[in-house]
Amino acid sequence: MKIKSNQDYLMALSEKMSVLRSAQIGEFEEEIKRITHANSAKGMVRSGATIKQVARSMVALFDKRSDLFIRTMKEFPFIYTKTLQQELEHLINKLYPLNFEEFREPYLKIIKLAGDNDERIRNSGIALIDKGLREVVNNLKADLLQYITISKHNHRRTKGEKALLVFEAFGVLATTFLAGMWIADPVGNYEPWIILIAAVTTGAEIYRRIKLVKET
């Protein structure tokens, strides 16, 4: 069985998010219909309120996208590397184009439907989207930074534990070898070396336990 790499996980994450993006276009259009229907009943469909409600709906979809991104990212067993954060941020930038391109066409349609000639109101809707989108992306990158920090810590701890394990295994082998030589040559002065290796190996184990207590 082929062991998957970070690139495999990045590709799978990108594909899953692309499926969500496509689905959200239809979801956004359905939300537009709901808002316009509700405002039409109130005689408010041709108003700035419709534009702002649709803008807030768009931001909510971006926020939903962030939640899925973080949850899916954590499901994949990414291995920490120095480039992991950069690679994930590159994917985030692809998922969140600042011109909200996948929603722009239906958004422009709702502006036309509202028939609002007040440029100030139209611009306030776009400003609301831009602000909301930037907040969503900033929060997502903050969550990503926290994830990377934890991954980096766990990676270093794992490497340290492996190094201690190798060191302790070497100590056991060295002690066994010296003990064998001592049996073969009882008059040899092997005892001090065996005691020294045992002391160093025990010290490594004590260090491991102290480190474990500090981390908990």
C-alpha cells in the first residue's frame, strides 16, 4: 500500500473544497430567491436592504467554507514540514478570491433587480462583503497558524522521543556487549563501563519523564 504524502492530502483537500464551492453557488442563488421573495412581500425588494441581506448571506457562505476547511484539514494526517503553512495558505488564497468571483454574477443580478440607483448603497454592499471576507480569511489563517504551531511542537517531540529511544537502545546493546565480554574474560575491568552506560541510560529515561510531566 502506497504511503500518502502531504501533496496527496493537499490535493484531496482542494478537491473537496472545490466541490463545496460549486455547491455554494447554487445555495447562494437559492438564498437570493428566498430574500427577494420575503422582501417582495414587504414591498422592499427594490431597496438597499435587499442588497445588504444578500451580501451578509454571501459572507455566511464564506464562513461555512472556513469551518469545513479546518475540519477537513484536521482529518488528514499532515506531516509537519517547513513549507506546510505556506502550501495551506496558498490553497486558502485560491478558495477565497478577494473579488468573490463565483458569487459576483448572481450578486450583480440582485443589484440590477433591486434597481437601486444610489451608488453609495451599492458600494456599501460591496464594502460589507469585502470586510466580511477579510475577517473570515484572517480568522481562518489564525486557526491555521494554531494548527501549524501544534503540529510543529508534536513533530519536534516525536523526533526527540525517537532520538531518546535510539540512545537507550544503543545503551542496552552496549551493556549487553560488555557483559558478554566480561563473561568471556572475567579478569577484565568492565564493571565501571557497564555502570556508566546504565547511569546515562537511566538519566535519559528520567529526562523523558520530566519532559512528559512538564507537557501535561
